[in-house]
Amino acid sequence: MQITSELAPGAYLKRYYAPASTGNFSVGFDLLGAAFEPVSGELFGDVLDIVAEQADMQLTIVGRYVHQLPADHNDNLVLSCFDAFERKVGHNLPKLALRLHKNLPVGSGLGSSACSIVVACYAFNDYFGKPLSEAELLQLMAEAEGGVSGGVHYDNVAPSYFGGLQLMLPQSAQICRSLPWFAQWRVVLSYPGTVLSTKAARAVLPQQLSLGQSIAFAGMLSRFVSALYAKDEADAVAALQDLVAEPARTPLLPELPGLRAALAGKGILHLGISGAGPTLFALCSNDEQAQLAADYLSRHYEKNQDATTQICRLSQGGARAL
Ligand SMILES: Nc1ncnc2c1ncn2[C@@H]1O[C@H](COP(=O)(O)OP(=O)(O)O)[C@@H](O)[C@H]1O
Ligand SMILES: N[C@@H](CCOP(=O)(O)O)C(=O)O
């Protein structure tokens, strides 16, 4: 595999995008996830350019978070996704010169690995004439995500691929279903600039839940989903409780309780862990509240130059050609 550091900037045959995502959405550990995009119109997700067809695979990486990726591009998920895609299709494919714009921080809780996986698999399938069905492609994405995070979970790849708030449907051929959402809701995503690997944050999780905990988890998720269908905003917000991961992960995110209390005092609906963290998400009832939450989190949660805080709406579109 030939790796070079430069490709002509800007030129490409096709350009693809996939949005950031928040796994769990507090109440649905591994079963619920949402895709978001900034209200500013900024692209907060990875972009992949198919630059040319050529004899060998070639990957160039640009973008704000390129420094957080493995120095050896052979270790990049985009290239391993090409190999996995080719195996699944079952015959050799033309090799490609690719350019990844790494716009999402790695190990952030924003579904960064899932975003690169989704944009890559979506791009290859689209470019080569859609040899895989949506379900086959989603399964390929989830397997790739399982390889990095230490467990197959769909709650980042599904929303990043399809957009919206997605509920996973265990043992169903449909795999996931898009849930209703309150159009006025805004979500502030605040990434402090520090790295927390998903694998490490999964290693602290309880291996077993008691019968009581299992019923409480199923009950709270059911309450949230039914409140969305009933259009009962107050009940949906009240059900946003993470009874599975947050108790185990709070020691990794010691600022969470203090920030939550401060934002609750300002009327913000909810503050939760985005995916495995360290990004936090603040659920807000309108644009004004979102600005308030963003200002507060920028001042009190951002730690270094890599940090970013974004006011977002639900990304309805998911992965797409640009
Ligand atoms: N294109 C890529 N995007 C993100 N991570 C990548 C990529 N290629 C390789 N990796 C590696 O995959 C791992 C992703 O870590 P993870 O904690 O799962 O991130 P996240 O929670 O942000 O998805 C890291 O070790 C990272 O170096
Ligand atoms: N359900 C997963 C979600 C991980 O999301 P990431 O963005 O941190 O990779 C978990 O909570 O482990």
C-alpha cells in the first residue's frame, strides 16, 4: 500500500460527509444514539474525498484533529474499512486515492471513529454502485466500530449513517428505528480537549446488572421513548437518566455533577455524557438557552486548544454526498 503525505488540495471526484453522534443519549446505553450538526452550518463531522482511481490505495489526512490520529496511515480506519468492504463485496475493486478531513476529535465521545467508518463505508458503497444493502452496510460499520471500541454497538454508526435519533431494535432485521424529536430542542456538545478512549471507558462498566437494575433501565428507556411518541416533553426530560454507565464513569469525569447542578440552576433541561465521554451534551429547550449553556461550558469545561463547544440541532440527513 502506497502512502504519501500530499495530494493536490481541493480536487476530487466525489466528496462525502458523515455527522458527529452522541451514543446512549443518557437513557439508552448502547441502544440509543443521535446525530447532530451545528446550527451555524459548520461541518462537524468527517469528510472523505475520493480523489482518483489508481494502482494502489493512498490516504492523505487533513483537518483540525489530524494530530490525534495514528502517525502511520496504514492504521487508519478508512483503509481498514476499504479492505473490509472489498472482502464483503467478494471481488477486487479499483484502488483509490483518498483524502480524509478529520474534523472530529478522537477519543472524544462524539463518535469520531464511527464517523470515519460511516463516511468511508458510505462513500465506497455509493462510489462502486451500491453493491451492499443498507442493512449489510450498517452491519459492516458496526463490526468495524466493535473492533476499536471493544464491543459491537450500533448507537454511533446508526445515527451517523441514517441521521436522527435512532433506537436499536435487538433481533430485528430492521436493526434500528428513527424516533420522534422535539423540533425546538437544541443540543450543546462540549468537548474539553482531553482524550478518553472508548475501550477504557467500557472497561469500567459493570459486567452484570441485578434484576432490579435491569427493570429500572428497561423502564426508564421505555418511559423516554413513550414520552416522545406522546409528545410529552416534561416526561421525556425527566426520563433522561443514565442508570447503567454514568455511575461507573463519573469518576472519569469528576466535573459532571458540579456542571450539571450549575446548568440546572440556569434552567437547562439536562446535562449528560456524550457516548463514553469526555464530551458532555446539554439538552436545551431553545436557541437562547443553548447559547447560555454553550457560554457556560466554554468557560468552565474547555481545557486546551483542542477543545470545542458547538450549538447543534438534530442532523436529519446523516451520511451523504456533498
Ligand atoms: N479515522 C479515524 N478516526 C478516529 N479514530 C481512528 C481513525 N483511524 C484510527 N483510529 C483509531 O481508533 C481509535 C478510536 O478511539 P475511540 O476511543 O473509539 O474514539 P471515539 O470514541 O472518538 O470514537 C483510536 O485509537 C484512533 O487512533
Ligand atoms: N455506547 C457506547 C458509545 C461510545 O461512544 P463514543 O463516541 O465514546 O465512541 C459507550 O457508551 O461505550
